[in-house]
Amino acid sequence: MARPSSSSRSSSPRAALVVAMSALGLLTACDRGPATSPAASTVSAPPTVETSTVSAPPATKTSTVSAPPATRTAAPDGTRCRTSELRASVGRNDPGAGQENHPVVLTNASARTCTVHGFPGAAFVDASGRQLGPDPRREPESPARVTLAPGRSAWAGLSYANPEISGARTATPAALLVTPPDEREPLRVPWTAGEVPVGGNESTVSLTVLRAGSGA
């Protein structure tokens, strides 16, 4: 049998080394495949929640540009008369059938036109301001709005039974406090018509709604 040549023996280890390195290269190339998958995630679309940063502002923010309340504007002509714009007086007594009847008059003392509507307030008081008797009873009437130009008046009827006839307990007021409709501050009118009923039978004092004129 012939023996292998020296060239054949020397090439076998080198060939084996080449084959081993090729196999190692293939293994390394296979290991690089999965490493590329995380890089792909870096170019994925941003989450949809990021769009909330450009959403429209809440609707409640529009309240900052609302119109101011109407109470901040100047009152135009035709609105109700204020206490400071009126003058009160008590007209001449017009007695009849045992009744005393006095017109309670409100006159527009301002430079603008204003209105009154309904019943005035009325109360008899003594010199110290203490009320005498109960509040007047309101007559069952339907009120109407009365427009008062400067200098014009409206009146309400104040009536009670003559104390000498009714026998009611009486007092002599120092003044009559008159409060315009829908107001809180009264106007003080000196009372010069003598005694009025303040208690007992037939002591009721009645009051009508305001109507145009002075009641004369």
C-alpha cells in the first residue's frame, strides 16, 4: 500500500480550520438576526394618548368673556322710582259715612321718568319712632303700573273708622311713615289729622293700591 504524501497530511488540519471558521461565521450571523428586532421598535408610531396635548380647551373657559350682570348698568327711564327720588305727603281728609279718608301721595321729585306699582307701605309712629297700631290692611285690588314723569304724582287711599263713632282705642301719631313699592327706606310725613284707631273693635286701617293723580 502506498503511504500518503506529506502535502496531503499538511493540508488536512488547515482545511479543518477553514471549515471551523466558516461554521463559526455562520453561527455569528445567525446570532445577529434577533438583535435587529428591538431597533425596529424605535420607529413605531407614537401612542395615541399624545394627541391629547393639542385638544380644544374645556368649554367652561368661555365664561370669562360673558356679559356683565344687568345690575351694573345705569337704570334707564321707565324703571321703578327709588325712595330718594320721591316726595311723600298726606292730602286733605275726605270724610264720609263715619269713615276718615286720606290720600297718601308720592310725587316724582327727580329729573327722570320712573314708575310705581302696587301698594305703598304705611305706618303711624310716635315721636320716638315707635309704631302705633298694626300695619294697614290692603284692599283686594289689582295693582297697575303708574308712570310718573318729573313732578307727577300717584296716590293711595288710607281709610279708617272715625274713633268717636267706633269707640276704638286711639293714639295721636307724630308722623306717618310711607314706603314706596319695592323699596325699604320710608319717607316721614308729619301727621296733623288728630287721633287714629290703634286697638280694639273697628280699629282696622285700610290701604288701596297706587293710582295716577294726587287724590284731590
